[in-house]
Amino acid sequence: MTQNPGQAPPLVLTIAGSDSGGGAGIQADLKTMFALGAHGMSVIAAVTAQNSLGVQGYWELPPDAVRAQLDSVLSDIGVHAIKTGMLASSTLVEIVAERLAASDAPSVVDPVGVSKHGDSLLDPSAVDAVRTRLLPAATVVTPNLWEVEQLTGVKVVDESGLREAAEAVKALGPAWVLVKGGHLPGEPSDLLFDGEREYRYTAPRHDNRHTHGTGCTLASAIASHLALGETVPDAVAKAKEYVTGAIAAGFPLGAGIGPVDHRW
Ligand code: PLP
């Protein structure tokens, strides 16, 4: 998107983990924000050593380093929307939850638990802080079905269970819930719910195994569209369209699962 010369684009902040392979996390977030015409900023919560085969290790940043990054961005530049991803520990979840609760900017919380390869990206002791501190501060939370089960105990086996899942997550306090049903058989279907209104989004399934970074890209695209002034249902619709194109364009990398492509 072309910006007017001299005029600042919408400002979007990601608070998440770095992916050394460049496919997910902070790297996917910044590419998404750039592609959608926003200025992306990053508070790094953790650093992963990661490639197409999985996550070989991760290190969370000291709490003071996360607080200092937040202070630097928020005290001077400001934000129009915030996205959160991998936060690693209950201490970092609590620091971020406090800032979201104090901010007027809409927030999109991707409650990252494990990667597609099954590598844990959140200490099990932090799940409670995500449930009780982070989710109540979120404008939109974007759990997949595994995360719904981890957060609420509700297990979804087919599309008819999406509404119950959304109600269970909504009860934890976010303004909106987007339950991602992409792992169910059939056409991928997601459900957006605010306690009253329900929106369903379906997209054709692309037979492409190179889907690393899908969740990060979707949440960052929603945050970017919110920063551009869209309503939540419209931001989700446009973000779905963007991530569907990025999945279709996903490419092989290394010996394992390649990333979605942001240049389609
Ligand atoms: N690495 C980081 C830093 C992430 O934040 C995430 C997901 O949020 C992943 C890896 C996992 O990505 P995927 O499940 O798309 O492979």
C-alpha cells in the first residue's frame, strides 16, 4: 500500500517471540504489517532457535528487558493496535497483560501454546496467567482448537462444536473470540463471537504443507486492519483473505515445513 509522503502509517506493535528461521513469530508479524501498509514495531519476549524441522531451544528475555522495550515504544511513538504471540512465562504474560489493560489501543492476543511441530512455547505454569490476566485484557483472542482445550477444557471434534468453544473462551473475558477450526475435516471454518453476534468465515483448503507462521500472520493481519480503522468483523474477514493467499503461496524451506509467503 502506498502511503502519503510524510504521513505516518498506522502503528502496530507485536509482543512475541523471534523465529530464527524467519517463518513465524516476530518475523512473520513484521512482514504482515509491512504488506498491509502498517508500520510494525516489536517487543521481543523470547528468542527461539528454530528451523523448518522444529524449535531446537528458546530463551525468554529478562522481565526488565521486556518492560524497557514496552516503555520505549509506548512513551514516545504510541500504537494504534497491539498483537501478542509467544510470551513464554507467567511473569512475561503478567507484564504484557498489565500493559494491554492500561492501553486504549485494540489488542489481538494469539494464545500461543505449542508450535505445529509440537514444541512447547509456553511454560505450562503460565496457562493460568493467560486465562486470568491476558484474556480479560484482549480485544480479540485467536485460539486454535488445541488452545481452546488447554484454556477451557472444551474439546471440539466437528464444526458443530465451534459455538460452544467460543462461548467458553468468551467467558474468560475477551471482547471477541475467533475460534480457528482449520484443523477440522472439511472446509476450514472459523467462528467469531462477541457474546451475542456470531460470524462464520470459510475459505477453500489449499493443499500446501508449507504453513509455518499461519497463526502469527492471521493475528498480525487482524491487528493491522484494526489499526487501519476496520471493525473487528471486517478486520477478521480481510485478515482471513490475506492469510489464505499467504498459505497458498507457502514455499518449501529446509527439510521440513516451510513458511507462508507474504509476497503474494
Ligand atoms: N515460533 C514462534 C516464535 C511463534 O510465535 C510461533 C507461533 O505463534 C511458532 C513458532 C509456531 O508457528 P507454527 O505453529 O505456525 O509452526
